[in-house]
Amino acid sequence: MPRPKDVHAGAIVIKTIRGRRYAYLAARAGRKVEYTYLGCLDNEDVLKKIIQFLRWKIEGKREELETLEMKLRMAEKDLERIQRLKKDIESVTKQTHAST
């Protein structure tokens, strides 16, 4: 079973006992990890639950990725703006030095 520091928002844990695979949903509760028994992986309902959970996790990762992409675009725009200002300042200082 995973350690508490390995489980953040939730995880599917597959445990093999005597050749059969069982699924658990692991979630952190403070410093402990609590496990919810989902059932044997031979069961169709258990597999549907796992698929639903994984889709939920993927959707969360998509939203996180979109947020990071937005922050990246904002940082790139800020960098372009700063570089443009730097060039403008350099051109103004060159003009003032050339005129003196």
C-alpha cells in the first residue's frame, strides 16, 4: 500500500491476493491514508468505477494544464512587452547621446 506522502488527491491501488486482483481507492485524511474497498477487478461494476475515477482525474489534469498554458502565454506576453520597452529605452538613450 502507498505511503501517505505518495497519495495526494486520490489514487487507485491494485492489490493481488492469491492470484486475484482487488481495487482500493486511497485518499489522504490528514496524516493517514484511508482505503475504500471497490471490489475485485473481475467485476464489471468495479471496472466501470475505476474508469469513471480515471476520467475524473484526467479532466482535472486537463484543467490544470489549461491554467498552466494560460500562465505561460501571459509570461511570454510580459517578456515581449519588457523587451520592447528595453529596446525603446535603448533607442532613446542612443538618440540623446548622438545629439550631444
